Amino acid sequence: MLPHTPSSVAAARKRLCTQLLSAGIAQSTVTDAAVIVSELLSNALRHARPLPSGEVRVAWNRHGDVIEVSVSDGGAATEPRRRQPTLSSLGGRGLSIVESLADCWGVRREDGATTVWALLRVARPASDEGPIAAGSPGLGKLGHPTANLLRGTR
């Protein structure tokens, strides 16, 4: 839980990076996760109310080769969605950035809170690099490696 204030973005990013790096997660994955948490939390602070406690909840969990990052707030008048800003727009790119870095993202509403979540795959060591063929063991529906995790999150 963090205060519903802009300084929480840096605090969340720092905690996330420290914990993921100490868990042995590759720097490239940590960097992507940090950008995602920054975008999700910034959106919550800008567009949504705090939770009844006056705070926002930021969480991350590792599920095998997938990291889930989520931010929960008290909701807003509209549901979070990706926008297509004009070239001269000063904002509106946050969820597009999340979409480009994450394998998938979404929104769930429960118990008076709105949670925006994103899943990203943990980068493999260089010796294991290589494409994963669609239909390989461990891939979910439509060849998406994180699809099985999503069944309980919508």
C-alpha cells in the first residue's frame, strides 16, 4: 500500500527493482516491469480515486516464468483503456507503452477496487534464447505463453 501521491511512483519502482533483481530476474525484465509499474501507477494517480484507505495498492508476483504487476485504486468514472493520441498530445500513451512491453494486460473490478494488471515473461538466459513455437508444451490457448494464467483473472 502506498500513498495516493506522485512520490509513490519512484518508491514503487525502487522496491520492485530491488526485489526482482535480488530474486535473480534478468535486468531487461526488471527494466520492463519498472516501466509498467510506473505507467500503471501514474495512471491510477492521475485518473482514479484512492482506495477507501486513501492509498493505492501496488503488487507484483512471479508465477514460474511470468511476472504479474498490478495496481489497484478506488476506480474512476471510466474504465482504463488504451488510447490513440495525436502526435501533438502530451499524454495518453501509458497503456500503449504497457501493451508494448507486456505479454498482455487487463482490468478487473472487485470489492470496490479497480485493478489494472500486466503480465510479462521473465527473460531467459542467453544460452536458452530462441523462439518458442506455437503449440509447444506450456503454451496456452492460441500459442500465448501466459494465456493459462489469465483464466482466473478476468
